[in-house]
Amino acid sequence: MYTNNDTILSDNSEIYVKFSIEKYLKIFIWEDSIMNLNKALKLIPKTDLHCHLDGSLRPETILDIACKENIPISKKELANFQEEIKVIGKCTSLKEYLDKFNLPIQIMQKEEHIYRVTLELLEDALKQNIKYIEIRFAPFNHLKNTLTLDQVINTVITAMNYGRTHLDIMSNLILCILRQEPVEKGIELVNTAKKYVGKGVVAIDLAGNESDFPPEIHKEAFKLAREYGLHRTVHAGETGLSQNIIKSINILGAERIGHGTYAYKDREIVKYLKENKIPLEVCITSNINTSAVTSYQEHPIKKYLDEDLIITVNTDNTTVSNTTLTEEFNYLIKYQNFNFDNIKKVIKNGIESSFASKEDINKLRGQYLSALNVIELTNPIL
């Protein structure tokens, strides 16, 4: 017997079925979109503008050289060795994070080892379809034996030149002044860097513990760098001192800011960065490792992007932070709801904000546009 209740039941069933279909269709489209984003990430050429050489060594290489050079390590099993050179979870401070560099620096005291780790970094970057990378490191950390500043710098440049001609990966070198070093050392480094302008060295950086060593200490070195035609980038606002961002720009002439994580604490700083078109070299996993932010979700990168700040995405230290550029983008997709337009924007920012030559920038633009054409033809869902 057919009743009104049957009609109600039938109607409800239809509504339920329709709702279920819509729900699963949305899930399917979302999953398909994520799959397509991952494919696009592999295809699109990328840049890494903030990558420390001594924080991006292959663990097996560190172990191999340490054994050859009789450098004492507490654990020779690679599986257990990882914790000595990688951050597992979070550090309590930037200082604790920086301690992970001690062993890599020890093994980078001979030309052959410096050449090897530089070339391996380029090989690893290429696997991520990184077509341009700015490698940075502090040369004074590698003079513990008999090497000179020139030998250290030349060795890295030689490996970079090989990467350009044999691996088809473009790169440039940024030399880091360490905050805690005497002012005279910073000036010496800039004077040495002058010889390599147009030959691989493009910029000077200021790195290290910004809590105890404000940027203005090294203003003379950065003044010289500007006079010599060297670009300037500065680690600032990484560990809570947002005022260091403005100081780095106004006193040191910084053209880019490394991290800038704490800019959001001062609306005037955000406004200043936007109005003056100062790019930020953002490294999200590193910021979590150093406890600059508590989680991927709480990182201010998407807020900065939505406010039209010039944002670039970078690795900082692939080994110490146990990450890759592809993983950094995947975290942004998963935790910050980055879509394909966001990804395109920050990758294009990386090209336009680089310290590359006009010729290299034009080549990168061409590679970027060619990849986009392929992606948009084959992935209409994006």
C-alpha cells in the first residue's frame, strides 16, 4: 500500500542521494585538483633564492667525508646519524638550530669537499626542477686549515660553472657576513667579493643571531658592497625583532629580506614593505624549526601574499630542516590553501626578485611561460 509516508521517505532518499553525490563529487574534484597541483609543481621551473650551502649537504656525504678525515662523530650508522644534522621537530631557539651546522662546516675545510657538496646541491636542486638557485654561505667558516678566502670562493664558483654548462642549472653566490664576527672581517669579505662581481658572486648577506647583534653593526661593509655593485640581502625579522627589517633596509640598503617572519607584528612595517616593493625570502619549515611560528597553519605567508607583498618560497636548509622546495609548496597547498594562482605568483616573484643577470632572467621567464602553457593545456581543472 502506497502512503504519504512513503512519499516523504522517497523524497528524503532522493535528497540524501543527491547530497551524497555532490559531497563525493566535491571530494573527487578536490583530490583531482591536488593531484594536478602536484603534477604542475613538478613541471613548472622554480627558483630558490635562500639556500645555505652548509645547511644543505647530503647526510651520506657528511658521514663519508667525516670518516675519511677522521672527524669524530658519535653515531656512524646513517639511520641514527640523521639527528645530529637535522632538526627533528622544533628547536627552542634559533641558536639551537644553528648548532646543526657545526659538523657540516667541519667537513667543508678542503677544496675537494667544498666542490663536491656544491655540485651535489646543484644536482639535488635540479631534481626539484629548480632552474636557478642562489647559494649562500659564510666563507670565513672554512679557513680552519690552510684555505684562503679566494680558494674557498673560487671552489664554489667552479662547481657552479660546471652546473651551468653540464647540468643546465643557473646559479649565483651570496656571501654571508656573520653578525657575531668583528666588523673588520665583514669589510674584508666585501673587499674580496669585489673581485668576483660578474663572475659568480652577486650579493652580500648578513646572517646569524639577530637578537644579540643588530644589523647596524655592519653598516660599513654594506656601504662598500653597494659601491662595488653587489646586491644586498639581510636575515631580519626571523626571530621576533621586527624592527630589524626596517633597519636592514634603511641602514644596510637591503634589497630583499631573508625571512621577515615577524613583519606582521607592526602594520607600518608591512605597509613599508609593500610600498617599497621589498621581496621576502620565506622559508616556512625553517621558521617552524626555529619556533618563529608554531605551525604551518599559523605562518603569515598567505596573509602577506593577500596583502600584495612580494613573497618568494625557499628552502633555507634542505638538510637541517629536512625539506625540499617541492615539499615547501606542498605544505602551502595543504596548510595554507595555496591554489595554482598563488603558486604561479610566488614562482614568478622568485624569477623577478632574483639577483640573476638580465640574460638569465629572460631565460627563466621563457621557461616559466612555456611550462605554464603545457600545464594549462593539459590540466584544465587548475
